[in-house]
Amino acid sequence: MGRVDTEHRALCHALFDAIEREDPEGMARCYAPGMTLWFNVTGENVSGEDTIAAQAAGRRIQRRRTYDDRIVNTFDDGFVVQYTLTVVLHDGSRRSLSACAVAEVHDGLIVRLSEYLDSSRFGRLRTTEPATS
Amino acid sequence: MTEGEIRELCETFFDAYQDKRVDILERVLADDCVVWHNVFGRETTKRDNLSRYHDSYRGQRRRTYDDRIVNTFHDGFVIQYQLRGVMTNGHKGSLWICIVARVRDGQITRIDEYMDSSKFAAWAGTEEAKP
């Protein structure tokens, strides 16, 4: 479990670091072809490509987003990460929410990501898109 | 604890919640267990939760914890599930929930619960429902 644990942790941080620094290629490197993201707010699956596109769109209203206080636990074929998402809008206002994502990993890539958060905490932010997009 | 023991603890906890077996909940929750909810952003104690357990069922005829997906790690588990409820007026609602739990010596020592409060009104069948 040691090597797998290390690899899954590295993959988790690689994804969230890529989102933070607005790096779509970095995000894509973490996703397996055909990857899906499921979101508890909509109950729908979206593709990895759509997730990456939504990430870019979100930057139009957000100056910065950080995924802080990450608590990562791994299992044989995936990981769970608990984190605080902090978003700073272009007007300087700031919002934070606590979220959790469970990832299924095959061959070192994320094949499914399930994200859980409280959308009422978004306020003026988008309410229908995952925090990881 | 082994993976099997952790999985069994997880299932025992949710079966007890479903079946209103407070005596089993009393056994599987450590006395110093902390329960944190993303909706409220605060920690509560075992005593807080068990003393309010029956109140939490107010207006509800039945709850089931379905479609459980459990993964374990060395000192805990993560469970994704669909909470389905039938209200006393017959309304049926559901919520998608994820819980990350810590375990020790056969008991749960911490629960972090993640759900979307914007679904509470639909769950209860009333627009007045608030987190």
C-alpha cells in the first residue's frame, strides 16, 4: 500500500495544484480518457473536457481560488480529499466552503471524481458547477 | 483494525441509524466522538447527536441509507450514499451524502459529513425547510 498511497497522494495534489494555478494541461494529465466528474449539487456526470473548460470560464468572475487544508486519505484504487475552497472575486470579496471529493484511480489516472459540497455557501458564485472545475 | 472490521463497523453504524437502534449507535460511537457537518460548520458531540436522534426523525416515516459505496483506509472509511426518506405525508425525498470517518479500537471517533443544504426543502417536501 505504501507505493500506491504515495502515488495517489501525488496525483491528488497534482490535480488540485493544477486547478489552483489555472493549468488546464496539468489537469488533463491527471484525467484518464473518458473520465467523468459527478457533482452532488446537480446529480449529473460531466466529462473531463467539460470540467477543464468550465475551469477557464470560472476565471472570468474569480481572481483566485485555493484548495486549502487538504486532508488526503488513500485506498487501493483511489483517494478521498477533504478541503476548504477559498475563492476571491475580482471585486476582492472572498468566500470559503468545505468540500470533499472521492476519486477512483486506474493506472495512475483519475477515472471518476465525485464531489460533495454545500452549494448554498457559494452565494454569488456559480451554483451549478463543481468546485473542481 | 483490518479493512474487513472497518467495513463491518461502517455498515453496522448505518444499519443502526436506519433501524433506529440507538443502543447500537451508543456502542459503535466512541464516547469522545466528534461529528462535524459542512452545512453547519461546527462540531457536535456523541451526546448531542444521540440525544437528538429521535427528534431528527420528526415528520419522517422512514429513512434508508442506500447505494452505499464504502472505501477504507488505515484508520477510517469514506462512504458515499443516497439517503432516502418517506415523510409522514407520503412525500419521498433523497439526498446525496458523503461521510469521512475515523475509527479506533472498533469504534468511530470522528465523522465529517458533506451534503448540499439547498436540497433540504425538496427532501422534506416543503419550501420552508432550512438547514
